Amino acid sequence: MQQNEQLIQQEKYLRLLSEKYPTPEAVSERLIHLEARLTLPKEVEHFLSDLHGEYGTFSHILNNCSGVIREKVAYVFGDRMDEEEQAEFCTLLYYPVEKLESLENEGRTVPKWYVETLGKLLELAKVMSYKYPLAKISELIPTAFTSVIVEMMNTRPDEDPAQFAYHKRLLDSIVEVGSAPSFICVFAELIKRLAVGWIHIVGDFFDRGSRPDAILDKVIDYPSLDIQWGNHDILWMGAACGSDACIANVVRNNLRYNNTEVLENGYGIGLRSLTLWAARQYPDEAPIKAAERAISIIMFKLEGKIIRRHPEFSMDERVLLDAVDYEKGTVRIDGKDYAMNQRVFPTIDPENPLKLSQEEEDIVKELRASFLASEPLRRHVEFLYRRGSVYTCCNGNLLFHACVPMNEDGSFTKVTVGGGDYSGRAYFDFVDAAARRAWTERDKILLDYMWYFWCGRESVFSGREFKTFERMFVDDESTWEEPDDPYFQFINDADACGRVLKEFGLDPEKGHIINGHVPVKKGESPVKSGGKAIVIDGGFCHAYHKKTGISGFTLISNSRGLRLLAHQHVADVRTALRENRDIESVSETVELQSYSLTVADTDKGKAIREEMEDLRALLIAYRSGVIHHA
């Protein structure tokens, strides 16, 4: 009976498939394309993490494809262009609009230059397209001039005089009709898309940098990209869902780092009411400092209420407003009293420290309304939900931002949340589902979870105990220590890494864990456990440059294996345009394959083989008469 039902379901599916491929010839054509596609080289994947709002650095690395463009230009034109010419050509590829304007001001954009430049761009695009089937190349071409560029990509001027004449006429015509600048911009974009088949951003668009909104605007229409949410991402997502505690944390962070531009200009979220009220409460403080202090107290109150609502979070010791002796100016932490560096708390009722005053409630309400009403924020967070997740398994690799909560013995921590106990992959799946429901349902409990996912000791996004209160109000630095999850030690243990990979259904012998979150210190290796784990937080954030010694990492996976690029200091756009300066990167081979990987060796290859299986079944159904074809 069950077998008959399966046959009926299969026939229904094949009939639906026959609408797309109505003849045996159509099925055969698709099968031929798919079979051949399996032999193409594996597409290039780039892995980046912890962008932290540093738009300038990220933009340049995205434009130069982490140095791949420069390598390809040297490969194709190394014997025809000197280093200075190559550098200028690369700058044109990275910033075509700005560089064209600069060259035009210098009087260099004459017809001959346009023809020569278009010819070089076409040559480079052809060389870089070898990994892609024709249909995919057409998809990668930006919408403008698609048919002409497809035609140009298929010309073979070296093989036939007629082809040469046709090729030359195409280039000359583009210049004659005044479209050369537009074609240069389209080719520059196409070449970047050909250079990198897929980008994985392993968390944290947001943090100290001033323009996370600009980064999101830049990647929101990027065709081949996925995201693994970071702790700062989940915080902003929680704020956009309407979590008051998340909103207070976001505002505090931006005030603390004097970075209100993203709130006020990027997302249209005003801080005027907070700033004016804070100035009245703390008249001796600078306005920004007063606002930071005022929102911090609001934040601690809101967090305390969440902790009281959720004893399962096991965070009672973090309700420190209740542990303050407001007369003595001390706070009790772990059974010991510590002097506080502030004794004046005009917005706290010592009898009920967690109670918001009416003014505080009004400010929270106004901020919540602003976050929920911000169209740019809604669009960006919607994108994070659409293209992002807690973790991704891709081509044998496991991608997530921070940690898998572990016990001291290396077992997976059982986390009590949502009425159940979860560990390992099941916990990740719970977190992913809860975060999505928070966006669609706005349920109060789910909003509380979003706050916990930001800073909870057993959060997959954080993995440490925050000591924000101590760092703000206690000078004794022994209270500042923020214990990490044991995972961050076990990442150096190959057996533990193997258990993590196995937990997520991946081969512990071949797979890799790819994380961000923890900046790799200068002199420390980002490659852990013999390559089982790779930490790619190299310090995009300027504040970490001294700590890491570099400006970020890009991990590259191609047909020959894995290599890690450590990016040195990045020139600003003006310097790049004026001096044709590029980012310098140091390459380290992480893993070298003994053979070239093809599409057949990837997840895409598996999906192609499954599609081919269905198509072969349809072909048999056509030929046997079970399904009639057109």
C-alpha cells in the first residue's frame, strides 16, 4: 500500500516536471547541460566575518575581491602592462565611476583609450568565465546591455578575420554611441561577480563602525551571498522586532562609541528626547556621556525585568541594581562588597531599583516606535532574515559566528529554554526558529529570547558572561573578567572539533569549522586543530587593529583547496584613486587538494545529481507511455 502511494506521488511529481520539460528532447537537453556542468571547476567561495560597520575597509575588499582581481590582472596582462599600468587598471575595476571621472578630468578618456580599455576588460572577463556555463554567465551580467555583452563574450577575434571585424565593430560602436563609460562599469561589475562565486559573511555587520547601513545597502542585491548571524546582528534584529532591552543596548553601544550617525542618519532614529532628559538628570556630564549613562540605567532595569521573568536563564546574579547599597555606594558581587565610582543615581528608586520612572517609560516608548517605524532598518533586517541563519552547512564546512555551548568535559551543554532542553544542533535549530518567530509574531517571550541570544552565557552568538555593569561602575578590574564558554578552548582540540562537525552531519575527517567573533591576536594562528577549525575575525574594526596587527581576513575556498588572506592596512578611497593604491594581503595555504575539485564534489553537484535522477525518471515515463509528451 505504501509503495503504491509512493508511485502515485512520484507520478504526480513527474507530471508537474513535464510542464517544464514537455518533450523527451527538452529533458535530454537539460540532462546534457547538467552532466557537463558537473565537470566544471568548483566555484570560488569567500568567507568574511566581523565587518563591524567598517564600510571603507569592507567596500575595498569587496571591490578587489580580496586581492583576486589583482592576481588575475597580473596573470592575464603581466607581460603587456607594467606594475603601474596594472595598478591603474585595477583601480578602474574597483571604482569605475570615480576613476573614469578622474581620468576624464585629466583628458585621457579619448576614443582610442575607450576601445583599448574595453578590449582589455573583455579579455579579462573571458579568462575569468571559464568556470561557468553560458547560462550562468548571462545571469551574472548586470541588466544593462546584457545581450551585447553576451555577444561580445562569444566573439573569437583571434580565430577568424570575420570574427575580428565583428569584434572590432562592436567595440567601436560602443564608443561612437557614447556608451563606453556605462559598458566599463558593467564589465567591472561582471568581472567581480566572476571572480567570486559565493560570499559567506559569518556574522556581525554591526558594532562600533559608523556605517553598517551602507554595508547592508551594498550587499542587499548581491546575487550570491549568505549570512550567519552574529551577536551584534541578533541585537539589532531584536531591536527591530521591538525588544526594549535590545533597543536600549543598541542605543547605549552607539552612544558609547560616539557613533550616532547610523541611528540618526542611517535609520532616522532620533535621540533628542533622550539627550535633553539626560542633560537634566546629569547636568555636569557632557551631553553624549549623560545620554549614555541615562540609557545604561534604563537598560539595566529592562534587563533585570527579563531575568526576573525567566529564571531558566540562570542569570539572577546579573541583576546588580538590586545588589547596590545606595547609601554606602557599594555593590555586592559574588558575596563581596565593592566600592562604586558613581554614587548619584537620580533615576533609581532604591526601594524599587528596577522600576522605570514615567520619563523613562516615555523615552522607551518613543525609541521603540522609532525603531519599528524605520523603513531602512526594516528593509535591512528583513534581508538579514531572508539571507541569514544561525548556521550553514556548505560543501562540507560548518559556518557559525561564535560557539556551540559546551561543558568543561567537552560535552554539549543542555540549555533549558522554550519549555525544553536543547543541545548541539538541536539548540541551534531552536534559536533559529525562535529568532524568526520573534520577527513575525512580536511575542513578548520571544523578544526576551532575542535579548538572551545577544548576551546570554549560553548563547550561540556570544558564549561569554557580560560584565557591563562592573566595567561601568566598579574600578576594581578583577570584577571585569568575562568568562568564556569552554568551546573556545575546545576549538584547539581536533577530537572536539570532529564531534562538533559530526553533530551537524558533516564528515569530521574532511570538514572544517569556520567561525568569527573572537579577534585573532597578533602572533596567534587563526588555523586551529590542524585545520579542523579556522577563526576568521582578523580585525575589520579599527579598534582591534593594534590587537590583531592586520585589517581583517578572507578565507578563500577554490578548486585547489583553502587559503587564508591576511589584509594589511587599507587605503581610503581618495588615496586609492589618486595613487592607485591597493590593499596588500599575505596569503597562507590552509589546505591543498591533491586534485582539482569540480562541481560534482560540492553540495550543488549533489543537487544536480538529484535533479538528473528525476529527469531520467521523466524520460523513462515518456518513452514507456506512462506520461504523454507534447
